Amino acid sequence: RSDKMKIKYFSICLVGMVVIGMLVLGQSWNVTFCKRSADSDNKATRITGFEQKENPKSLPIIYGITSTYKRHVQIAELTRLSQTLMHVPAFHWILTEDSDSKTNLVADFLSQSRLNYTHLFIKNNSSLGIVKDLNTRNNALRWIRENIPPSKDAIVYFMDDDNTYSLRVFEEIRKTKRGCAWPVGLAGGLLHEGPTECKDGKALQWKARWWPQRTVPIDMAGFAVHVKVLFENPTANFTDRPDLESGFLESLGFNRDNIEVNCCKDVLAWHTQTKTPVIVE
């Protein structure tokens, strides 16, 4: 009888361990642990993170480009943005630092973000010219042209680290065939700036207060371009001019008449800005 009891207790313990193991595995089936690889030629670090289960291969990938620089709120703002990006399938974050080298602060943040990312760096010439983050944006464009095949179904979107984004804006981004635009909230001195009336994928009316004569009066958060257009225009970059966004879109051949507009009634991105904190210690 003693031997039978031992066998019974052993069987119960074994079943319990199997059940616990299945529960643990069930929570981790959808996760791929981060693997780091260095891209020394492009001064980039590339990471493969979460595999979202709603990430079908048929979705075009979105390359989100974010310029960032050292300040008290940097990691707070990157954290807020990354929490949104964690819910976006088929997304690759290109984070480009305004720095002479990769900082440990940003590198550590990215390594814990569980996002697919590439970490770049280049120093901006902030004391010269009009645009403070010219080099960082163009550095990301260079990386795309050097690392992404022209035939890849992918879309580029520029994301400031202090902006606010609805998850719905990424659905609009994936509709981009060549170049697409939508209104941006709290931009250009208005509640929203950009296309306000559209039909059949074209803008019928635009709203802009600052320099309304711009070729495409839009905020950086209000447009996306397909990578094939970047390869069709290999010298197109951001240039040092006040209408930064419009100038870039012009260099890609876009204007108010030919840029795609499918969403003009809903605001899905906002040009929010964080107040600089007063630090006493």
C-alpha cells in the first residue's frame, strides 16, 4: 500500500507540473526574445523583438523614423511613444540620435523596448541654418536606401518623439500607394492643419494658417511615402528651409493635386509638445 501511495502522489505531482508548464508556455508562445546584431558599416544596431500574432506577412511594413536628442524628458517621451508602437504590427522603428555616438541611455532603452528597431546616430548642425534635426532625418533616409530593397512593400513615416498618435493613423499609413496625407491636430497655429475635404482619394480643400502658399501645407506627422518613391528620387532629402515638409514632398514629386488623401475628417495625429520641467536638484 505504501508503494501505491507513493506512485499516486508522484502521478499527481507530475500532472501538476505538466499543467503549470503548459500555462507558462501559453504565455510565451507569442513572444520572440530579442536578438542583437551589429551593423558596423551603417553604424546601426538592429533588433528583432516581439512577433505580434496579428502580424500577417501580407501587411506592408511601416518604417517609423524618429529623431531624438538629449534632454530631461527624452526617455519619458520615448517611453510614451514606444507604448503606442508596441500595438502596431509589422512596424520597424528607426531611432536616430543627435549625438557623436550612440548613448548608453538610449541603447538601454531600446534593448528593453521589445520593438523591432534600428539605432542610428549623427550630429546635427543645430547652430547653423533653420532646421535643427536635418542630419538625423536624412541619416535615416540614407539607411533605408542602403538596407531596404526597392521592391519591398514598405512605407516611411516620420514620427517626432513628443507627438501623439492614434493607432488608426497606422491603418491610414498602410493605404499609401505612393504618398498619402491627412490632417494633424494642434499644428500650424490651428486646431488641425492639412486636408479638410477630400473625395475619391484626392484633397479638395486644405487648411493652413502659417504660409498657406506652401506646395503641400502639412505637418511632419501628416504624411507618409512608399519606399519605392524614395528610390525613384535617389537625391531627394530634407533641406534647410522653413517649409521642411513641403520641400521634401516637392523633391519626391508631390503636390496638393497628386498626393493621396483618404482621411480628411478625423484627426489621428497631434503635434503635442511637452513642457520643459524645472529641475531644482
